[in-house]
Amino acid sequence: MQIGLKLHIRNYNGGPGIRVFWNKGKMYDRVIDSKGLHTINFETEDFVLPNTLVVEMYNKNMRHDTKLDEKKNIVDDKACYISEVSFGDIRLTNELFLFEFRKNSGEVITNNVYMGFNGRFTIDLATDNIHAWYNGLQKHLITNTEQFDYDKFKTEIFGIKKTNYSIKY
């Protein structure tokens, strides 16, 4: 089965080191020094479930690899943003926010796919049927995602209060 990753690299002061583990074996280990989208694909014959895919970022020095402006806002960084993970025909994008990133310090960051610290992003495939696992992720997203409120959106973005009319297209 093919396992794929789409990573957006930020390469301030050189790029981050990325390691990928599957089935406890290291599939990839490289410092990615060019900025932008990188696609990494693996063909694995030992696609055994349940299993874990781990994407590890390393090689970041927190004192030197984040550029701040005079107000201490981050203007450039050495980091990795995970935009997609695929297992054969299954593509995870929004589902990635359901998994954890654990910094090397042990702190767990949830609802996040931006690796701005050295640490590990872990995807647990906790069943022996990948399609059932994926359907479970989809069900979780559907039942736990807040409904979009157009009136709330208008108020937040435009400062428009709820009106008694609607726009028809």
C-alpha cells in the first residue's frame, strides 16, 4: 500500500528535520531545506493494522530558528505544516486535526497540524479495517463539528447584526 504525506515546509535558518515511522520502522529521515510544498510517498508491503504513523520534526533550536519582529510576533519560522496524509485511496485533511502532536517536552497539542516545535505527530490506526477506521473519523467529524451560523459570521466579519431578510442567489 502507498502511504503519502504532503508537508508545507518553512525553512527559516535552514529547514526542519523530518522523520517518518511506520510499523516501528523508519521510512524517511531528512532535513528539508527548501521552502514550500513537499510530497513524500512510500510503498509498503507490510501494511499491517492496527498500526501507527508518526511524523517527527527535529533539528529546531527555539532560540535561533524563529524570527520575531520588534513586537515579538513570529515573522518566519523553521517548521512543518501537515496538509495531507494518505493511505492508498484514503486521504486525510481535516481529519488530521483529530490527532495529537506531542512536543519533546511532553506537552500535548491538539487540534493542530502545525509543527513549530521538535516533537511527534501521531496517527493511530486503531483497527484492522482501514475503511471502517476512516468512516469512524468521518462520523466523528460530522457529529462533533459545530454548525455554520451565517448570522454569527456576518456579525464577526462585517459587524452586521441579524436581519429579517435573506439574500437569494
